[in-house]
Amino acid sequence: MKKIFYIALIVFGLVISSCEDNLDLTPSYSLNETNAIANAEDARAAVNGAYATIVNTDNFSGKLFVSLASRAGFVDWSAADYNMEYSQSNETTSDIPNRWLDYYETLNAANFAISNIGKLTQDQINLEEKDALLAEARCIRAFANMFVFWNYGHWWSSDDSNPNGIIFREESITLGDIEKERLNVGDSYEKIFEDFDFAIEHLDNFTNNRYMSKEFAKVLKAKIILYRNGYNDGTANLNEAITLIDDVLNTSTPGFSMQGDLAKVYQDSWDSKENLFCSYVSDNANRIDNISYTYSYSIIMFYATKLPVAPYDQLDAGLNFGLEWFVNDPRWDIVTGEARAPIAWDTDPRFTFTKVARLGQYEGQLASPEDLKYNTYFFRYPELYILKAELLAGTGASVAEAIAPINEMRSRRTNPILESLNPTTQQELMDAIFKEYFLETFVENGSEYFASLRFKDSSGKLWMEAIKGEPIDENHLCYPIPNVEMQYNTLIDQNPGLQ
């Protein structure tokens, strides 16, 4: 009984059943030790299989991003995250074990693909195609390890020797390989960057937002560099990050571009050209209960403003902080709206963030045509401009030079019309960039949370501290390693302060 959890992880991670035949991303390959990868077709199927948990569960998407928005203080939709009340002895408050499992299911599948594709000879697969598939699998592995690090490790630490890094595995977990030490923070970054660098060198250019691409690898590496430096007021490798963002921003990429009409971006969902990578999943019966449950149900049922509002209530869509910023921004009327309660017996409408909640699962199923295009916007084109603005500000550019990318982005919007920003001081500049992350990306990919840990208000407080009115407990910027890992992997120590 001791290793039941790991047996389950091995089964879930290595045996991924076929879904629908008409889904171009569907994993159709049963990954196990007796079903070896023997050719390019098998290799492609194995890589596809590594996407399964990313696009079919809520722990890479809405459930996580609600937790992060709550931790930042913008909303109080997850009380445990808002109050940072979690520990190894209190780990069920924010679905901590299930997130860990989902991330390691993805890592297991990616490692299976990597280790087995690597064994193929040139008689079995074209070597260029082999490198491209390996690069894609390694990009998926880096992506999943990034989620592990950002959720369960001291990613913010500037001390490379800090022992609270990731558990890095290069092979799928077997019963003989359960126990493994954590890397320190510096080595964790090195391993993640090695995978992203291989992807940047060998991965195909963007052709479809259902798949990871060279451009996505560049963006993710730049964000990782920025996030760590931003928390520590550091500048290491920021120029490299600018180059990576410029490579994507200054290269015409068919199928990936800024759309003028923001309303159409969300209407188009995964079909929008603004998506660099997103969580498209076919119209199967489980989609609203898995990937889109938080967006299609929880946000509307528990966190929205119930209509009609009482005279003393506001149409705040559940915001705890930032309402004044948002209602005075033209995007507010596009990203919010009315959605029906997501269950049959409750006919009350709610006011919520319809950019992700859409009509709600009940009304969406009844709509003609059906509207269940629930998407996770892992990265949209406008964030390139915001990232560049922050990177310029961090490398000594003038206020005018640093705000220019955001003003270019705003000028490309035709619905709504967004006026240029004209900060005159460094503080006004940083405030403008911080607000732009919040207004443009809220509950889409966690960017507003990480920004609340990099930007400071005029009093010098981190925005997370200013929003909540109290200092942060740095140890609680990550979750505890789940009990089951701590119990069966005796080579690791719990994150400090989270026992």
C-alpha cells in the first residue's frame, strides 16, 4: 500500500487513453514499456500524449489562476490563497496534492517521449524531425517544471544554493526510482533553461496555437528571467530577455498577431490569432467538467455579482481590489458581462468576467450555436508589448522609451479605443505597466499575480502588500510539497515554514 500514489502516477502518466479521433491534438498513443516508439508516427503520438493533462485538467488553467489572483489580493475567491493558509498539515485548502499530481503526470509523459524518441535511429526517423519532436517534448517538460517551480519551490530566491528547487526527473517514474533529491534553485533554473534552449534551437516555428513552438519557448524563458530578477530588483540576463521578446515581436509570424477587436478575441477563443499557445480541447462530454470547470461554473456560481444588484452593491464581478482602475478602462465593458447561473434550477443572472466565463456552462449548452469555447490563454500577443516595456524600464531606458511598446499595443486596438499613456516619472511608468498587466491579462495566465510581487507602489511596498495591507510571508509564496511525496520520497525536505 505504501506506493499506491506512485503506482497511480505511473499509470496516469504513462497510459493515456485515446479520446476523439477528430481532434488534431488528441493523444492516441498508449504509453507503456511494451508499446515502444518505433517510428516517426509513434514519436508524434507520444509527444501529443504529453499535452493531455495540460489541456484536459483545471490545474494548469482556471483553478490555478483563480488561486494566484486571490493570492495577489485582487479577488478573494480562494480564501486559503488570499490568506496564504496552507501547510503540509493543511494541504487540502487549495487542491495542493492534485496540482502536484497533474504536473507530474505531464512530466512523466514528456519524459517517456524524450527518452524513447532519443533511442530512435536514422533508419527509423529523419534526424531533423527527431530533433524537432525532442525539442517539443523538452519544451513541454520545461513548461511543466516551470509550473512545479512557481507553485512548490523558491523560484524567487536570488541565492542559487537555496535548496528549495524542483525534483528534476529525466526518466518516467518507476517504482525503483521514487526517491530523488531536490535540486537547489540555481540548478533548477539551469535544467529548465537547458530544455528551453534546446527548444529554441530545434523546435519548429509557430504554425498552430494547439502546439508549443520556438516562439513560445522564447517567451517563457524571457518571463522566467524577468520574474526572478523583478522580485530581487536584479538585472541579470534582462538584455537576453529583451532579445528573446524582440525576436518574437519583430518577426512576422503567420497566424500569430494582434487583433484590433478585443471582443472578437474572446469570441474567437482558441481560434483567435492572439494565442501563442492555448488549451484547445474538442467538444467532448468532459470538457466543461475538466479544463473549463472553474471558468464555466465556479466563477459564475460563487464569485460573480448576483443580479439584480441592491442599491448599495456594485457591479464589481467579484473584484476585491482594482475596480476603480478597471471600470475607468474601456476594456471593462468588453471583458465583463452577464452570464446565467450554471445550473438548471437557478435562473438568476450574474455579472462576471465573461471573457473567460462566457455564457456559463448551462446557457452555453443551450445556445445556438452551442458556446463552450472555454480557453486558457497561456499567452496572448499583447503581453509581448507589456513585457518589453517592463524589460526596457529595468535596463535603464527613459520613461518615454519604456512606455512606447504599451502605447503601440494600445494603438493597435480598434475596439475599444485605448488612449496613449503619458507617465512623466519612473513611479508613474511602473504603475502604468503594473496596471496594464492587470487590465489586459487578469485571470488568464497568472501574470497579474507575478506582477504584484515585482512592482511597488509609491510608498515602496510590493503591490501584493499594498493591496492586502500587510507584509507578505515569503515562505508562503509557494505551496508545501504534498504529504504523499514527503512520506515516500525520504530524500527531500519540506519547504521551510510549511510543515
